[in-house]
Amino acid sequence: MAQNFAHGNYSHTQRQARKAGGSGGGRTPADRARRELSQNFLADRHAVELMIKAAAPEGLVLEPGPGAGVLTLALAEAGARVVCYEIDPRLAGRLASRTRGDARIDVVRGDFTTARAPREPFAVVGNIPYSVTSKIVDWCLRAPALTSATLLTQREYARKRTGDYGRWSLVTVESWPWFGWRLGDTVGRESFRPVPSVDSAILRLERRPEPLVPDRRSYQELVELGFGGVGGSVRASLRARYDGVDAALSAAGVARDAVVGHVHPDQWVTLWGRLCR
């Protein structure tokens, strides 16, 4: 669960934990792991139910950071075949012992962000660590066989990525022709142990049955130029390379003085159709 103001991560909880560590706090192995690995575990059954409802799990599901396995067991009970990746060897050992003999669950001791994506269709579902939100989202967007990702992140991150502030980020716009982004239910900070300083929300990414754009490279070049900020407006940025920008903006319903964050992803698809075909 991480705030992301560009592609980097920032965590209120981690900052507070570092301060506590500097004053003598967090001396046990468990405390150190929670601080270093940004661990905030789900402790609310209703929050788990919200995740299961949003994910509608079936088939193969990969779970980053299962912790004690509360969500893992719920996913298995819902009918999924779960492969979970736990980087904390202490927690991985406990969960492996707890689920030994359960053919529905496979515990992998390792870092999810370095795992090889399955070739068969699969989903990702997880209460993901604060400090690696962007890495996990990027991993999901790169996985060719991923069908969906249902992630419990910091609420601000989820709102930013889904345009809930009335602005759109590069990550969302760039992936929009291939993935829909949706803001789900809020999960209050009191649903976690230890209690973080911010609320969380369910972020849902779902692969589209058919891409809205057939040429990834030309679309992403267009978007990256627009987000480059040349001239202070989308119009100024795009006119540096493309002809017919004013007509394209009119067709997409984009004001001539619009700044890049205010351009809806669907409008970018229209711009691509006018400028790049």
C-alpha cells in the first residue's frame, strides 16, 4: 500500500517506523521485518470479504505478501488455486506449515516482483506491501497472461490511478487501451495490524477482451510526448511532432489549452486514432 506521486513510492507508515526504530523501537525480529518489509496485516473479516467479492477468484491466483494467510485461505475457499509469494522467511515457514497438505495452496519463499509470470491465464490478488506498490503494479501490467489484478493499496494511490481526483496519471493513460482501472471499496486503517496512518482502498485492474489500440509503441510514444510537458499544454507538446493536432483535439473533445492531467484516457485513444493511423 503506497502513495505514488510519479513512479516512486512514499509511505507514511514506513517513515514513522523508521523514526521509532531510531529511538530504540522495533527490536524484535518481527518488529524489524514489519518495518523493513512494510507489513500491515489484514485483521478484519469484512475487509477480506470485500476483496473476495471484488476479485471473484477462480483458476490460478498469485498472491503477493500473504503474511499469516488470512486472504490466502479465503481465496482457496472461494475456489482458486493459490500460489503465494512471501519474502519474510519467518512468515513463509509458518504459512507453509499451516497449509501443508492443502493442494489448493502453494507457498513460495521469495520476492513476488522477481517471479516469472505464468504462461497460463492467471489473476493477482493481494494486500500488497506499502513499499513496493509501483513495482507490483508494473509487474502486473507487463505479464502477458494476466487477466486481472485486485490489489489493496493506500487509498490515495488507488484514487490517483483511477482518476478520482479529476486528473489522470501517465501509468494509467499509458496502459488504458489494454487495462481498465477501477476504484473499489475503502478499507479503513483500523482493519490492519499494526494500524497504518492512512486508509486503504481496493484497486482493480482488468485486461480488456480486445485492446482499444492495436499498436502499443505508437500509442505510448504519443502519450509520453504529451506528458513531457513541452509548452505547458497537450496541444503544445503534440504539435512538436504531429500534424493536424488542432483537428484531433477537437474530435477528442479536448480544449486547446488543456493540461495533460485533465485529458481522459479515452480521449487519448481518440487522439491516437487521429494522429497515428
